[in-house]
Amino acid sequence: MLELLCLHGASAGHDVRDSTSSSRPVPSFSQALEPSTSGSSTDYASSRPLQGKRMALIKETLGEGVEPQVQAAIMQAAKHYESLGAVVEEVSLPSFRLGLPAYYVLAVSEASSNLARYDGVRFGSRNKDAAELQAMYEASRELGLGGEVKRRIMMGTYALSAGYYDAYYKRAQQVRTIIASEMEGALQQYDGLLCPAAPTLAYRFGEKAKDPLSMYKGDVCTVNVNMAGLPAVVLPCGFADQASHPGSPQLPVGLQVVGRAFDEAGILQLAHAYEQTRSAENWPTLAFPALP
Amino acid sequence: MQVEYEAVIGIETHVQLLTKTKAFCSCPSKFGSDPNTNVCPVCLGHPGTLPSLNAAAVELGVRASLAFGGAVARTSKFDRKQYFYADLPKGYQISQYDEPLCSGGAVEVEEKDGTRRRYGITRAHLEEDSGKTVYGGADRMAGSEYSLVDFNRAGVPLLEIVSEPDMRSGRDAYQYGDELRRILRFAGVSDGNMAEGSMRCDVNVSVRPKGTSDFGTKVEIKNMNSFSNMQKAIDYEIDRQSNLLRTGRGSEIVLETRLWDEFKLQTYSMRKKEGLADYRYFPEPDLPPLILSDGMLEQIKASMPELPAARRARYLSLGLPLQDVLVLADEPTIATFFDTVLATKVSPKAAANWITGDIQAYCKDNKKGMGELAMTPQVLADMVALIEEGIISGKIAKDLLPSLLEGAANEKGVRQLVTERGMTMVTDEGQIAAMVEQILAANPKQLEQYRGGKNKLQSFFEGQVMKESKGRVDPKLMKAVLMKKLNQEA
């Protein structure tokens, strides 16, 4: 968390070249390091450093569709937070699961627009055989853009088309507003909302290439943070078996802590306290297999 | 009975705003630089770059809106208008779609006979200009071998002003465009230079049987580099469409963009529009909504200069004839010059005469604007004052003016220059009488004829005395003395 904190401290604040960045003053993040990092883990825990903090598990991110061992790791993390003195409850955000489809409508719409510049005129690899401009665009984009990129451009272009805009883009923005207000409402009562970073463990490379929808579903827990404009941090909270690949090594589970808008310091403090007191076996070590 | 047709005309005007830098980056927005020298990663649409709005462009947009009486939106937003073209580097133009900066307004036109006409404005919004495509191997797209793109223009701030379909003829359109340009120039919003493309008009023309209220199929005309060409193009197009309707070929009027060929004096089809273009507008995610603070709006309101209509009214109230007023309030530089002269309390009529007469002629001959004159307004004021004081004659002033226009009196003042050149008026009666006698003596034949009853010769003698004195004699006094001498010794 210390590295994350340094990085965030350096990048936070207004950027004159980015009109969407906030111009509010950047607070000191050093409070996130309190209580102090000195002393043994046991001492730290026994001091109940999160006394007075209120947290809540998001109900809609648990249960159906969530791998049981992922859920178990999250519940254990919640217990750990209680042991640090925090109150951990459950909160229901009924609109939470609408976030995924809304997010994908908005994200692919923006992507279709942002990627228009890769048309072979100044960016993207130009097909030089085309006889005229339109043919050059088509051939260059066919040649230079990958499958998933093309899929998203197609979906985004469709969602923004005349006659579909209201049903897709506009509706998705309305959903976004609902999600944001629901999450903000919950964060008036809680200092942090807890949920898995993803409902399943990491899938294997290429495993879902033919099923993009199930791939997109993996984003259900994280997209709403972007939709609502809230800060969140993900930290490792344990390991789980790969259910579909018995006998394979366990993979890490991520815990997401979502905070109030501009309260990065608050969630970094919650994450820091967890990191300093977690049991060692829940923390992954970076071990790379030796090269043959 | 033959059906009479009437045209319905609406105009979309794009004006480049007079900002130092572009709309969303800090590149210079000036015209005429070497190709692709006023560019940066933002206006070239490099991946990862973001727009940041130029406050000066907003201010000029607001000024323009106030100038033509539009309602300025306290909150407006930017949208992306998406289409593929080589001179549009991002693949979309940042524009304003459903929440424009300004709604409503009007341009009121004053004719030479004093009648007024009002042309409504629907809306005005901010957007960025595209790059400029230059066709190689031909002067237009058709027949060209290649095209090059100059991105100096990409990202220059524009205000698009959309008129109501209130115009019925090429002349109406001319008047609307001409007055709109004047308003924008006086408001300091744009230089309105059509030849350089800082003001561009796209005209929609349709024709319908007179007395009906449905609109006919509209045709868009572009590429007119002056208002007189715009007038000709519209009148050509009205004729073309009316003739097609009259001869039962109405189906040949199709949704299309036509260009004006100023040499053949006709419009020709550039591209047919297959249905309505789908620009897939959506809110620009890289820019927050544009919110105008009370302070900013008040500040702009307070700094609004006097606009053409108000100037005309003020000049008329000075007792000046409309003909002169239209010239004086035509151009900010002329109006400013005139106002500076007025401030010295000389006679408005005299100052106006000099400006609309000799000085305008000089500007035309030398292809100079009033703003480029070497002569200061103070010099003209001094010259007019010297005439009013009777120190120089109008005739002398006319002779003196060319050197004043070149700046001859800027340093030393008109009074001293006149003295140095010995141009002050002769008002001494004795001196004038001597001159008159000399002239009478030199022209005995004419004198005899005059005294024989040929009264017309009076002006011959006046001319001779003037000539002899190099225009310096006080004309009234000289006339009196001359008459006395001519008649007395008869």
C-alpha cells in the first residue's frame, strides 16, 4: 500500500490538460499510514486500529454466480476487518447488477468514437492499395484492428446510431445516474463497501475468447466504481481452487474496497490496515516458474 | 394560370472566432502560416490527448450571441459529431448538439429607404474547424490526382449560426449575411473575411408554390466566397428549381449539396445526400458541461461595444443623412475614426462629408482600410476646425488632404503645416480688391462682355481670382468685392 500511496500522491490533483480532472486541493495521504507500521502484526491487531470504522459487504456481489471459495475468502476478509475493530454489515444495492450492461453500452460507444482516428490517414496501418478514400478506410481498419476491438466498435456504433441512441446510450446513462446515487447513498453510512474484485478466479488465456459475454461478466464488480466515479482499491485476500481445473494450483482472490468520492485516503487506510495484519498465507508471493 | 413559386432560404454561417489560440489546444489560430506549422498532438488528434476549452472562444461566442440578441445558455455542453474524412483527424468534430450556447436572436436589416426587415436566428453553437484539404493536380476534388491536408485550421474555434428560414430571395440572403458580418465585426467576434474563409455560409434553398406552407425539397449550396456570389447562386438555384417544377420535372430536385461556379455562374452537384447523414452525436466525455458564471456573463455584457444598429441611430440623431450613416456605420474602423473626430466637437456633417467623400475615395484608390490610414483622426478634426474658423478654405483643404492622408501633419499639426505652406485664407479686403482689379485688367474682353449684359461671366471672374490666389481668398468676401468692382465701374 505504501507504494500505491506514493504513486497516488504523485498523480492526484488537477491536470490543466485534462478538463475532467478535479481541481479540488489534494489532501495529505499520510493519514492512511496511521496507525504506524511499526510493531508486530499481533500488537497492531490487538490495538483495534479500525475502531469506529463502518464497512459493508455489497449483497448483490455475493451468492449466485460467485464461486464459493471466492465468496469464502471475502467473508474471511470481512471477519478480519471486524477483528481490527471495524463494524462490517451487509448493504443491498438493487441497481448494482444493472451496471454491467450499462457500462458495456457506454464503454463500447466511447471506444467506437475514440478509435475512429485509427483510419489509416494519420494513424493505423494504411492499406495503400485502395483506390479511393472510403475503400482505404475500410481496408485499413479491416487490416489493422483486432477481433475484440472490431466487435466493440460495431456494438458502440450501433448503440449510438440514430433511432437506437435513446434505447441504449441514453438509457445506460440513466442507469449510471441511479447506480451512482445508490452507491453514494450507501457511502453516507459506510466508510468502505466490500466486494470481490471478480466473481470467479482468473480464467485461462484464450479460455473465453469464443464467449465474450462471459468474459464481460467478469467485470460486474468493478465497472460500477467507474460508473459512479468512486475510488476503489483491490487487494489480495486469499487463495481458491480452480474449480474447472482440478489439481491445478490455487489462484489469488481479490478484495475490492470502494470509498467515497475523493476519499482515497480513507480506503488506502482500510487497505493498509488489512495489509499490515493479514495472515501470511493469504498473501501471494511473486514466484515465476524458471525458464526452460 | 401559371403557378407562382416562392423560395424558402435558411443560412448556416460558420465564423472563425478571433482568438489567439485554437479552441482546445494552445496552437496559434492565425491564417496564412506555412502548412502544418500551427499544429500539436491535440489538434492532430494524437491518441491519448485531451481537449481543454479555450475560455476566449467561449467569451467571443457569448459576445456574438448578445450582439444578435440571442439567449445565452448558462449551462451548455459539447458533443461529438462523428464522420470520417481525411481533414478530421479524430474522426469526430467537437461541437454542440442539443444544448447549444445560444438560442434565438435576430438580424435586423435597414434599407437605404429606411425600411427594416428582421431575419430570425434559431441558434448558435461553438465547435472546432476541420483541417483544410488541398487537391493536387486539379482545382477541385473531381479530376485531382491526390490530396494533401493542412491541419493549421484544425481546431480553430467556430461559431455556427443557424438562421430561421426567413429569407425569400438572394437579395434577402445578401442583406442578412452582410448585416450579420457587420454585427460580428463590430462586436470584435470575427474578422468575417469570406475570401480567407473566416466566414462561410452554407445556404439551404427550396421552392414551393406561393401561398402554400409545406417546404419543398431543399438543396444545400456551399463554396461562395462573397455575399454577391451567394446572392447570384441563390437566385440561380431558385430559377433552376422553379423551372423544374414548372416543367413537371420536380422529381429532379433532390437532397444534395451543390457548389457555386463563379465563372460559369451556375451551381453544380457535388454530392447527393442519401437520406439524412447519421452523425452519431453523443456527449463529449472528455469535456465537462460548459457553465457560465454570473460574473463572466456580467463582465461580457458590460464590455459589449456599440453595435451597428445603435451607431446608425446615433449618427441619424446627429442629423446626418441615412446615405452617409450607412457608410459611417459600415465598418468598425470607419466608425471608430468618425467617433474620434466627433469627440473634438467639430461639425458632424463636415466630418462625415470628408470621410464619406474624399477619404473613402482615397481608401478605395489605395486599397486601404480606414484602420491603415497614416492620418490620425485628430488631423482631420483639426483640418475641419481650420475651415470652420475661416483659416483655410474648403478648396485649400481639398488640396491639402492628400498630404494629410499620408501623415504629413501627424507630427507638427495641421495649423503649422498650413502656415508653413502659406495656405491660410486671405481675408484682407484691400488685398483681395487688388487681386480683383488685376484680373479685371487682364481680361478686358470678358469685362466688356459682362458689362454688355453677359452676367454668366461672373463665375469666370470668380474662377480667375481663385486661380490667381491659389484658392486662398475668402470666397464670400472675394465675391462681394468682385461684384462691387464689376458693377460699380459700369
